[in-house]
Amino acid sequence: MTSQQDQAAAGTAEGQGPVEIDEELARHLRNKREQLFEKFDIRDAFPPTVLEEAERRTEGVQQEIRDEVGDRRDLRDLTTWTTDPIDAQDFDDALSIEREDGAYRLWVHIADVTHYVHPGSEMWAEAVERGNTVYLPAYTIHMLPPALAETVCSLVPEEDRLAHTVEMVVDDETLSYESIDIYKSVIRSDERLTYTQAENRLDDPDAPLHEECSLVFELADRMHEQRKEDGSLVLNPSRDRAHTIIEECMLKANKAVTHVLMFQRGVEAMYRVHPQPTPQEWDRALKEIQELDGVNIPGDSWDDPRKAVNATLEQAPGRQLHKIQRAVMRVMPRAKYMNDPFGGHHALNFEIYGHFTSPIRRLSDLINHWIVHENDVPEDLLELCDRASDKQKNAEQCEREYKQFLQEVGLDPYAVNNRGLRVVEDEEDEEEEESEGTDGETDEGTEEEATAEADAEAEGTVE
């Protein structure tokens, strides 16, 4: 590395290294987590029967995949890659893209979790019990056993994997769907990129995947700008290019799947519904924002509060961004899962929306995968919607209280979240990792998740 590259690397989470704590503080953190898990009915350890089933489903995988090829679309020759945080342990979504005459053809490949986890299985019952993966700074409580999620359900490079693919042809001018096709596939990822690597590929014309990354960013950037123009709330105006790619492609795929379920099939599913604040609540938030020092809401944006917030965030002083976000968050109702999309998603300004792209970490996505493939709706779907909503609320409250505790004991939750923790055992600096569950996706979501919807809902990050 050049000295300039060394300096740049030192500014990244991976360059700075883990936050160091002593054994006594590590013990306090463990005790606090245990208290919170009991308070919010979050169980950390998996039952032995679930772990045993997960281990069994990882046996003979390659032969199983070979047996599946004839019944699926073989996309192994399609250029495909994943983009995730540097310390992610599972890669549940991958992208492919091609330019066509007057259109983009975008593939979003999602790990085919329901091939391994289905109603009647121990892992399905445990996923229903847990509801979602819980991400605390430097500690993760998984919805599915890592033995499965980090192996056969992880779209690692240079290995065949079963996927659920959403193939979309997007019109070049309107960015609307010309076609949507959802099907089971076999893929083979060419490369696993971190967000930093994806940024570098965009800047280096000679790098592998440069053309693909540039093309998908071109599409993602246009979709992002169109969403803002249409009135989608964007609380984080400074997202980098790599995150924009993942956010927008996942949103496009989620929206495509739920449109097919509702308008083509007319079936119930786990839709994501976000009610709008009352006019009085929006007025209160905008007044609070307008009164901040150095902040001015553009006069031509007041008709739509979401556009007003977007425009204000883009030109407000950096020191006021968090206050603007908090003002919006205070008046935003909670989004919830429902078996009917009535009401739509206010923050995203989508008539209909649902989750599909993160079946490893969200019950809603897992169930929607099952509905899409089987065209069969679980009899207890309404109860499952309520449960997923409640478990997400508990997870978010648990995360908030744990972050508050970190601050109380002198730790920066943001630094811990991004860099992890290391326990210093003695004066000779013998060290061990404090958290075995960390996978680096706490505030990325990806994924989703990771993501624009979370910013829009102001509920914490969800991919």
C-alpha cells in the first residue's frame, strides 16, 4: 500500500481494529444482555433438536444441488456477485445485470432458505419463535442456526448454490417494470465484495466487475432519485454508492414480489404496511425542524412533508442532521406486518410493499418465499404477521436499551457496532474475541435491509 492508501485504510472500521475492553466490563455486558433477553423474551441458544436438524441439512449438499439443476433455471454462467460488510458471515443476496435495448435486465438472487427450512421442520418452528435476527452492537442472536445460514444458505463465491431469483426488466425511461419473473435457480457467485471493495471497483476501469458495478449503480442511482422525486422519505442523504446499489436493488425486488403476489395472484402474504402520521403530527415535526439553527425548509416542498424533509436534509448543516431525523422519527407510526396491504407504505410512498430479500434473518421474508413457491398461504398467517411485528418491536427496544447501557459504561455504540469488541485478558495483552455471534450486519441490514426502508420508517435498520 502507498502511504495515502494506508491513511485511508486507517480511517475505516477494519483499519482501526476492535474496541478493547477488560474482562470485568465484558462480564457486565454479558449480564446486561442476559437481563435484556429475559425482559424481551429473546432466547440466545438454539435447542439441540434445531441444531441437529441444521447439521443434517448441510450433509450431501453438492449432490443435492446437482439433483436440483434439472428442475431449476441454471444461471451458473451468469456474472453474479455479492456485496456485504467486511465481517459478514452469511451472504443471502447476489446481483446480476445486463443492458438491453431500451431496458435494464436486473437479477436479484436470494438464498433459497425454504428449500431447507419449511413448515413442519424444527428450524421453521424455531424461526417462528424468534421472529427475526436480533442485532446488538458486536453481538448477534440469529433467527436460523449459523450452521445452516453460513454454509448452504450463504451465496459464497465459486460454489453452486440454490437460489430464489427475481428477474426484472426495467424500462430505461420510466424505470417501471416491463416484466417480472420469480423462479427457483442454481447460481454460482463470481466474487464476494465488501462495500469498500465495491466502491473501489466503481473507480477502477481495469478492475474485475467494474462494468457490472458501474451499470448497476447507474440504475440504482436513477431509481433512488426517482423515489425521492415521487415522495419516498430518505432520512440518510449521504449513503455511498455501494450501499445505494444494495438498497435500491433490494427495494425493487421486494416491491416486484409483492406486486406479483397481490395483483397477479391475488393472495394473502406478509405485507409491510406503514401508516402515515396525522397532518397535525407532520406540522409539528416540520415546525420543529424549521426552528433549528441554520435550517430552512425550501418553500416549494411544503405540500408533501416527505419531500420537505428530503430537501431539508440535503442542504442542512451536518450538525443538525440527527435532530431533523429525530423530529421525523417522533411522529412516525410503527410499520407492521399485515396479511392485506391496505394503506400501503407511507414512508416509502409505495402503494404495496413487503419483504422477500432476507429470509435468513426475517420471518416475513421466509414466509413470503414459501407463499411464492408453493402458492399456499399458512392458515395462521394473521397470527404470524402479529408475531413478526411484536418480535421486531422487542428486538428494536432491546437494541436501544443495550446501546444506552454501552454509553453508560463509557463505550461508543457506533464504534462497537462497526469495529467489534476485543477482551484484553491481562497486562500482556492476551486477547480473545468477546462476541462469538458478531457478523457485522447490525446496522447494515443489507442488506436490506439495509437500508432505505429502515431510514424511511425511522425504526432502526432493517434490510
